[in-house]
Amino acid sequence: MSAMTLSKEILSDTEMGALVSGHLPTQGVKLSHEVQSPPTKNCSSNLDWVHDLTSNYPARRARAEGNSEIPIKTLGKTVSYTPLDVPDPPSVSPTNVDGIASIWDDSSAYWRHYSPMKIGDDYVPMKLWRETYRRLYPGCEIWDAIKQNWWNCFHVMEEYHRIGREAFWAKRSTLTGTKCSTNTILKSLKTERRNAIEAEYAYIVKNASSFKKSLSYQKKGSVRPIRSKSSVVRRYREQNRNKFL
């Protein structure tokens, strides 16, 4: 499990004014270890699956230029930057699972002290790209463009790091030892998540019906019960975190 933590500081108008001083506000990304010096060898030699998409976001910097309403995010050890310091995201294919593992989490044994995304001289692990690009500035659509690929990588990496590389490939290979394709792995993981939700929902209905009945949300001034199985299970997990970790 990553040692990373996340907190968000909301600045007062006075603090924001003092910070901005005519410039864009800074944000922060936590790197769970000390920032590593750039590798002396070409670590990207096996990362042909990484492609730069800078040309796909030509209007991004222009749209960020006049923005000064972005709150500071503090994520432990901080690398300060403005939205203009953030490069356009690399397009990373989830097909190279071991390659993704090497850039995913800087607290992992698989981390190679390299990421195709950098802020200044600091390599930002892929696990933090969501924090970096999501709502980077008002109207920013970058996250919408990359989130499907990122979530696919997230689901694969969640199991990969939880059980380890050898156990992962023992589970995600054919009887002849051939590694399953990423699409096959993603389909299996989706089925397993759905089955887990069904099983946990059945448990809640049987053993915690009062909890299920207590769940509700407001819409157009009226209170409505939460009926989605995944929403019920998510709320139950949050309340009983130790039970389903």
C-alpha cells in the first residue's frame, strides 16, 4: 500500500491575494520518497508505449493563462508548480503491464525512479496523474481525455501491487504459461469486481438491512433511497473499512 496521503488546503481571499501577486497560484504533488536524480542511463529504452500528446492540447496553456482561482493542494512533500508548469500528459498504453508497474507508484519495489511525466526535474508517478490533471484549472478537459486509460491502468495495478508480480502473472496467464492480454485481464477484473459487489450486497441485505434502509440522497428537494448496489456497498465499506480491505 502506498504511503501517500492527500489533503487540500483552502486559502482565504487574503492569503490567495498574497500568493498570487500577479502570478498563477501554486499546487503540490506528493512524492512518497525523496526526489531522485535523473538516471544516467536511458531508462525510457523499454518504454516505447509512451507517446507525447502535447500537440493534442494546443489551447490548454492559453486557457490557463488568465486563471488565478486554483486552490493550493498540499500532498505531503511538495513540488510547487503552476498549471503552466504541468506538461501535457503522455499517452500510456496499459498493454505493457510490467512497464506500467515501473512508473506507477514511487513507494513500490517496482519503481525505477523514472516517469514519462515530469514537473521540472521531478518525476511524477502515474498514480498521481489523476491528482495532477483533474481540475487542473476551470474548464480543463485534459483529464476527460486520459481518464479511461488511467483507470484501466489503475485496476490492473491495484491487483499487481496487492499480490505481487509473480502471483499476478501466475493468476493472469493461460495454462500453457502465456500471459493474458490486457483486454482479457481487464474483463476478468471487471467481472470479479461485479461479483464482489453482488456478494457484499447480498451480505448487507441479509445482515445489515437497517444500514441499507438508512441510506438516502436528496434530489430536487426530496429525499430518495439509494438503490444502486455499488453505492450501497461503497457506503458500507466506508463505514466498515477494516472488514473488506
